[in-house]
Amino acid sequence: MVLIHQHFNEEERPFVDRVLDWKTRAEERFIPTRTDFLDPRRQDIIRSIIGVSGAVRVIFSGGYDQAERKRAIILPPYSDESDFSLAFFELVYPQKFVRIEHPNLLGALLSLGIKRDKLGDILVEEGRIQWVCAREIRDYVRLHLTEVGRQKVSCREIEANQLIQPKEEWEEKHGFVTSLRLDVVISEIFHLSRAKAQDVILAGKARVNWKLVDKPSLELEVGDLLSVRGFGRARLDAIKGMTKRGHLSIDYSRLK
């Protein structure tokens, strides 16, 4: 147990213990477990603990191929359970006169007492707004979601094949850094002072590959995905070499 825990942040260890319990239930009692919605970091934790070669397996679904938040099913040997118990909704409101965005809908759902773990992705495109949720709260959502802010709304249930297919647009950029330290790279990518970048990291607003990181000195590697709350997401694509002044030339992409 201790050996497993040392690979994870202290705040992640209660979730690690839950995953270990789910694995034991599957191995010893042949009981499958369907989780609530998980962010990508928690999905990675489950993959690392369950593994890919043992008798116990894990599968994921968020309702569509590019889903970020997904439910998992931890499967005992010889089980083929695949009901992720998902429901899909689209908001009905006067789109020509009102603008409703992701934060507005999420806030309205949470204000109903719904836990974030019961909600999957929220998809927005040209005024349309849809979301994925756990099927067990489907009737509650349909009955109680009548307002977003001060706007009267309703929601209609849709099929998975009617979901908006999001298109991520990444803008490729080039820059120079003195090192691959997290604070240095964040400073370059998001146009912050070094001190501001350090403050953001120490405040718990930075994630690397979905893992919360609070050490400005962390060394990044090519392919690392950065997420900085309030500033956006980026990816370190390549290290091109060293300049005559001793700076590293890097390629990176920012999510538009």
C-alpha cells in the first residue's frame, strides 16, 4: 500500500484507496464497479492501478469519442458489463435573444444540489448547449432545471449520436526559455512574469498531464500537457535546440 501511495500526491491517496478497493471487489468477489464521472487525471490513476494485462479490466465512456470526463467500469474476470448509465440533454431556450455559456449551465446544475461527479462534459456550439450526465439523475434534471440565471429554460433528452462533436483548435507557436522548469515555461506560454507564474503554481492552479503540481521547479518533457486555471491549456511540442545565448528554442501549442 505504501509503495503505491508514494507515486501519488497526498490529496490523491483517498481516491487511490477507493480504486484498490474496487480492484479487490472485482478480483475476489467478482463484483463490477461503475464509477461517477472522472477527470482525465483520475482516469489515469485507475489505469495505472488496474493495469492492462491482468484478469481485472477497466473500460471508460463519456458518451462520445472525444469526451474528457468519463465514467469507468472495473470489470471482474469474464465479465462483459458495459452499461455506463449515461443520459444526454440539450437546453431549450430562446437562442436568438439570450446567450448561455458553459459556466452558466454548470452553475445552474450545481445550484440544484447536483454533485459535479454526476455530470460529464458540457458541449457548446453556436448557441446550442448540451451535456452528459448520470442516468440516475436524469428525471431530477428534467424536472428541476427550469432556470439558468434569470432565463427560463427547459431541457430535452437526446440520443448519444445527436451530441455536438467538439473540434479542438490548437494554435502552434514558437518561443525561447532559459530552462524547462514549469514556472519558466508557463511564463513564456501565457505571457506572465516569472513571479506571477510561480504564484499561480503555488496557488494550486497548474496541472501537468492533468496532475496538480505545486512545484515551480518541475522539469517538463516534450508532449506534456499544461492546464493553468484562468489562462488556458497548452502543450509542449518540441525542443528545437540551444541558441547562442544559451536559451532553449521550443515549439508549443495553445488551445484556442
